[in-house]
Amino acid sequence: MKMKPIFILSVLLVSVFAIQEPTGVILLFRHGARGPKNMYGELTGVGMRQQYLRGAYLAQLYPQLFSQYNSNNYYIRSTDYNRTLMSVYSLLDGLLYEKGPTFIDNYPFERAYPPYTANFLDKNMDVFPHKYQAVPIHTVETSSDELLLGNDPKVCPIAAKLISNQTEEPTYKEVAKFKQTISEVSKRMNSTTVLSIDQLEDLEDTIIANYFEQKQLPGDIDPNSELGKNLTFLIMYKTYFLEIGSTLQRQLSSMNLMNQFKADLQSILQSSDPSVKLYSAHDSTLAPILAVTGIATHDCLYKNFFENGTYTSCYYPKFASQIRIEAWKNDTDLNSSEIRFYFDEAPQNLCNSETGHCTWKDFQSLIDTYTQGKDINYFRSMCASESQSSPSNNTTNGTDSIAQIPDGPDIGLKYAIYALTAFAGVLFVGIIYCIGKKIDRESETEAQQYE
């Protein structure tokens, strides 16, 4: 009898800890490491391992939520690419490891044989080895994927026009004049001409892909070296600026997913059962979400690189990067339910609240702000319009300032004209002075390496 109070207390403690999990989880993630895009970009063994470990981590993080598979509680979608489909299968292997179905005792195994004569000797009580759990993955054709590929010109034709408009911005023209890095990379590649931005992008992609596969790095350019970091910054900045640098671009490329998140969370909070939503996609899917929320933009990329900024979550989505959203239901007041937002496991205080998280009411308002209250019909109407243009002075998160990528010491008349028309003289001189110092140090380091 003396043990009874202790037993009851133990049961209560177990019960309390057992419910310390969210009501539901949404996961949007980039595929794992792949081969170079110019070599079809197939998922590699490294990429499969990344996703498998993610799944195993989530299973440990949410042991009750992922205790077993229930088709009513799971929805999984992927873009129609081998690397994203294989990524989500790899994740599920870790997530639902040894949680698959088994046969009941004394089950007549011949009933589980295909309808033809063969020597089937398997008598394993598990339906699959290691209790593998088969799970349906939903997908649509690439040209129709408005949810996960909303900024693809095949899906949204105006996207190509908006990108073209961005190339006319004075700031983008200066990207091509990041001469010191471009010259050195071209030299490393034994190119008789200066590599174009597109060629540099393909090269940087191959460098990163080969790095993960422990293969020969083109030009022996290590992505962790000073030159490699400069090249990566150049390409990442260029991608953010061209594809999601304007307000309209950020709105169009993120709105469908944001509205989907809103619908998913509404469904999770109104349900009596836990729910899981998984979306396997690309860097180009995550980047607009990061940009519209202000987590990662071309502006903070610039500040981190040139001004020693401290925006720790401001970077381009890496292989296996993820956005995770948790819904913590408040049964007495749904609007007070808590929404927690993470990027690569770093919590993001999108609502600038004391708790670091959003209430469901505030998160809905936030999404309406991001989408401007527009729906899929607006998206389709805008995407079909060939006459739309990107606001010329709206290339940052709601401000009129433009972060300039500075040039090296070789400044021509054309550069001066752009500078005079785009920036105030004092700001221009200050930036050029700072970056000149940076390039001088880079040149001195290079000279010492050749001595």
C-alpha cells in the first residue's frame, strides 16, 4: 500500500511528459545532396543519408506523433523530380523505422503470395523486412505544380519577365563587375575568357555537389576557402536578387505555400487527432518563404558578407535545409494556440513576441500580410500577364534602399554613371572605400600565395 501513491505519481508524470508534443507538424524541406545539375542532379547516397537521419531525428523529437503510421493523419507531397521523391522516401525510412505492419499469428502465408505459381519461401511475420512502412507520396507534373514550384517560369510565365526586369536594376549590373573573384575563378579554370554569371553558377553548383561526394573540385576551388566563399556569396546574392528581390516576386513565389500552411494549420487545430504534413521540394521553394518572412534576403546576405552582420539564419537553403512549423493546440481558445516556426532548427520569432512564437490569430494575420490576402486566382491571373513589371525601387523587404555589391579598383565611366544615378554620393564613396580595402587584402593574400 505504501507504493501506491508513488505509483500514481509516476503515472501522472508519464502522462504529463507524454503530451508535451505539438498537435501537428508541417515540414518543408530541400532534397538531400545531389550530383551536379548539369549531370541530371540525381540524389546521391550522401543525400539519402541526410534525409534518413532527419527522419530518425524527428522520430526521437516527436515519439508520440510518429509512433505509427495512420493514413488519415499523414499527407506527403513532393515535386515530380527523382531527387525530391527519393529524399522523402529516405526520410520516411528513418521516421517510421520498424513501425510497419506485421502478420497475425498463424496467418496462412499463401494468401499473401502473388497470383501465380512460384517457390515463395518467405515466412517472415513482418510484411516487409525491418518492418518497413509503405507510404503514399503525392505529386503533380512539374508544369502544373503551383504549390511547390510557384516561381518556375513553366508554372508562372511572368516569373521570367520579372527576372529580366531585375537584371536591369543598377545593383544587379554591379554583380557582373565583382571582378576580382570572377577573374581568379576564370584563371583557376584555365579559361581564355572571363566566365559569365551563368557559367559561374554552374561551376559553383558542381563545386558544392563534388564537395559532398568527396570528388575532385573544379579548379581546386574549396567552397570553404576565401575564393570559394566569395563565389558562393556572388551566386547566392544573385539568385536572391533576381528571383525574389522584388515585393511582387516574393508575393507570387510564396503565396500559394503560405496559404497552404494556413489551411494545414487550420485543419490540424480543428482535428481531434495529431497530423503531419510533409513537403519535399527545392532550394527555390524554401528561399521565397525565407525572403517574405525576412529570415533570409539579399539585403542581410550583403550585410553578413561585407559588414560582419550577425544574421545567423540568413543564408541560401543548403542540401537538406528545412522549415518546420509546430502547432500547439489550446483547446479552450483556438486563436491562442501557439505556432512555432523553425529554420534548420533555429527558432524564428516572426511575430516579435515575448514568447518567441506566434499565436494562431497573429500567425493568420501574418500570412495575410505576406499574401496581401490574395488567393490562387490572383496568382494565376498575375502569372498569365505578360505586361506586369517588377517595382524598380522595391527590391528589399519593404524598404527603398538597395544593397550594392561593390566593385574592385578598376572603375570605368559606365560604373560611375550607374553609381551617380543609383546612389547618393556619400554612401557610394563609403562602400567603395570599404570594399576596396577588402579586395586589397584579398590581392595581398593572393600575391603571398604565389611567392
